[in-house]
Amino acid sequence: MAARTRSYLIFHLALVMILGIDCVGGGKWSTVALRMRSPEKELRPRGDGAPFKVGVFADLHFGENAWTNWGPKQDVNSVRVMEGVLDVEKPDFVVYLGDLITANNMPIANASQYWDMAISPTRARDIPWASVFGNHDDAQFVWPIEWFSTGGIPPVHCSSVNSSYKADEVCSFIGTSRLELIKREIGSGRLSLSNNGPRDLWPSVSNYVLKVSSDDDSESPLAFLYFLDSGGGSYPEVISSAQVEWFKNKSQKINPDSRVPEIIFWHIPSKSYNDVAPWFMILKPCVGAINKEKVAPQEAENGMMNLLTKRPSVKAVFVGHNHGLDWCCPYKKLWLCYARHTGYGGYGNWPRGARIIEITQNPFTLKSWIRMEDGSVHSQVTLSS
């Protein structure tokens, strides 16, 4: 009997390790079940009718000016912001909405150490996460002009730890590709739900969908979360026609009658954000706290917004990129929302924070607000009405 039990346990463990079946987070944060029953990974509320809560961290910009005293201090501050938000909000899931790192400031061939630092507060709390790329995540290294002054190039501490590059290539200033960054993240453990996307969409990499399942029926979807790579860095700031076709085919396959609500995440806003942007003050029906710069949109989105507006299931699009904007505005039958500048890296001195998204099942509601570093909350809005 003992031998039979031991054999069953070994078989069950093999299923968990190889297929990802019945993989449940442990520890005090074990509120979300992760499964691999289909190509779409699943998320689930914690049960008992509780809503599904998502924390959104945007524009962290780890690794800026690492050769100075200022740079590493900004990374410490960014970690503190995320830790504060996570400990107060206790989200079920976290979205890293692009520009986790500032690759154009990184004179090393593998930036994974900074990427790991960016996701460390979430990983430490056993919370699953997913990421999309921004325009700085694989940008080419830019040589600081001051390096060519009398002081010369500062010492660059290069390490081959966690790198697939040969030792003599690690300090070659060639940067780290999107594909290597996301493969490294995916390989970091069960909590990363990111995906490197269909090969025929490359160099656009972070294109995938996650299902949020009902808390009482894993086969019944509560919402679909779509993640798209909006480009920038190593290639133009665009959503390609191939991505548009991918979304069209994928959404028709898994949600043919548009019955299940869909929420969209990418980094760089589309030009449609210009159509709804507040002029000066943020007035209703828009909701937000800062409107300190102009929208900096993609170069092209090749009909993506037209497709989204024709799907009644699409409730909102969330972007980052503009550090001085945090508003949500209605656009036709959906909402266009900014996150909130979370990191101390990047431009701007506006107070840091994070956008929170809450999905309730019966009846379906989609709400959002911004949690600031100092613990305050503002810009509460219902996006499902």
C-alpha cells in the first residue's frame, strides 16, 4: 500500500512538473490557482465571491545610470513603491506594463539582473504576474557623452551569471533582446505567466492571452486578458497588421459571441488616446489626477483600435509610456486608460503609484483606482457601465 501511494505521489509530481497541472501557489499569498489545461494559462479569484484584483506597475525603469550613486537609489525607491502597494492592496495578479528597465543605460550584454530586480517584490509575495515590453526594455545602449571626458569610461562590473553569452561577450554593449529577456523571465518559475508569443509575430514578442476563470467553475471564463507588444526599442513603435490579425483570430476562437469581457494591455498608447485626451483639467466623464504632457502615441496601430471598438466584449485598454498622465476616458464603447508612473527611474517628478483593477463576477463589474506610494487612493472609476 505504501509503495502504491509513493508511486501515485511520484506520478502526480511528474504531472505537476511536466504539464503544469494542479499547480497552486503556496504560502500566505496562495490565493490564485494556476493551470495549463490549454494553451491559455488560467487565473482564478480567491473564492467566496471575492473580486479578482490586478495591480499594474508601469515604467519602472530599473538600471538607469547604474554607474552613478543616483541610479541604484532610484531602483531601491521603486522597490519600496511596489512593496507598499502590494502589501496594502494584496492583488491576485500583477501586470508589468512595459519599460521595466532602461536598456539604453545598460552597458552589459544581459540585463536580466535588473529585470529580476523589477519583479522581485511580486515574486517574494508569491503573486503571479505577466509582462509586456516597452520601448526602453531592449533599446540600444547609448554612450553617455561624459564618458569621453577627462574622467574616462567608469568601471563596468560585468558578470556572466544568468547569461547565455560567452564571458568575452558580456561587456560588448550589445544589449539584451526581447526574446532572451522574456525567456529568462518565463524560466524563473511557475509564477510568471508571460509568453513569448507566436513566432510569426516576431520581432513583436509579448503577444498572448490569459483567462481569468470563474471562482466556482474553471471552465467558465470570467474575463480574458490580452497582452500585446507595442514595439519600440529595437524596432518601430507599432502594432503590426499581423498582430491585429492574430487578435482577431484568437478572440473569435475563444470568445466567438463576445460574451466574455476582454481587457487589453500594451505599453505605448494608440493615436486614439489623442482623440479623448483632456485639454487642461481632467473633467468628467474622464477620471484622473495628472494631465501634465501630451499623448506620445505609436507610429501606427494598423486598424487595431477599429477592431477593438467593434467588439462589445472589449471593456478597456491600459497603457503606460507617458509618465505625466494617469487618466481614464471613454472612447466609443470602451475606456482608454493610463496606468500610473510607478518607478523612480525615467523622467518626471510626479508622485509615484500604481493602477489597480478589480473584476467582480456577479454581476460583472470592472472598477479601477490609483493607489499612491503614500497610501492614498484616488481616481476611482467604473469601467463596465
